[in-house]
Amino acid sequence: ATYTTPTDAFAIEVEVIGAGGGGGGVDGVSTSSAGVGVSGAAGGFTTKLIQSPAATYTYTIGAGGAGGAAGANAGSTGGSTSFTDGASVTMAANGGTGGTGAPTTSGNTARAGVSGGTSSGGDLNKTGDSSGASSTNSGDLAGFSYAGSSKYGSGGTGTAGTTTGVDATGYGAGGSGASVSNSTANRA
């Protein structure tokens, strides 16, 4: 879309944030077992004070990453957001990485968190918050992966039991991974 600067504006302040990544799905497990997908990371963030702004700017807003399908499927990376006049101003914030899915496992297993999106072109450029690792211990206890949070709110918060992932509560934040406990049903 196009942003048109008001004719009497002498400066504008622009904030650009990438979309959050979707949480990973999880395979169903056997009795006395648990599992949890890795949560999504937050998008990058950049801000800039533009003095003597151009008459118009083009911007794109990235879509939030989708959660992984039911089973050990990864969530998708969030979309990139940009703001530019095509000449002197080009701001960009990449989306957060989608969380990885969790296959059925036994024993102790850990899965690393994923990286937040990068940003560029502003006076302040910040990489989005990464998500935390997930783990299963002895097959029956699950350690939840925290989702990347953003300036505008928290990432999704996973819950115990057999549940689908939870959406973020803030723009640019990641979704939580799915969880399963004592159930053969795959979760998204």
C-alpha cells in the first residue's frame, strides 16, 4: 500500500516490525509419554525519525507465520515488513523463524529454539526475540518452549496436556508449540 505524508508534516517517526513465526506441531505419544513442539520466534524491529519526509512511501506488512500441521511439522516463518520511498529510506524487518515440530521420542530429548528476525535501515535496528528450547525428560515430562515476544506483546504460552499451539498476544510475537501427553493424537 501507499502512505501519503501530510502536507504540513516536517518529520515522521516510523516503526517497522516483522511478523512472528508459527509454533511447531507434535506427534502423538504412547502412555506415560509427553512431547512438545518448539515455539516460533519474534520478528525483527526497526524505527526511524525521518526529517523532511518524502511525499509518499510504499509499505508492505508481513503476515504472521502459520502453525505447523498436526504431527512433527514445523511452523512457517513470519512475513517481512518494509517501508520505503524508493530512494533514501528503505526500512525492513524480517519475520521470526517458525518453530520445529516434535516427532515421537523416548528418553531425554531437547530441541533448540529458533532465531528471531533481523532488521535494517532504521536509527535503531533490533533482532526479534528467539524462542526457547523444548525438552522431554524420561519420556513423560515435557519442558515447554517459550515463544519470542515483541515490543507489542507476548508470544503464545503453551499449556500442559494435549493441546494445539497458542497464538501470540502481540504483533510480531511468535506462536507457541503444540503439546501432547499420554495421547496418540497428533497436534497442530
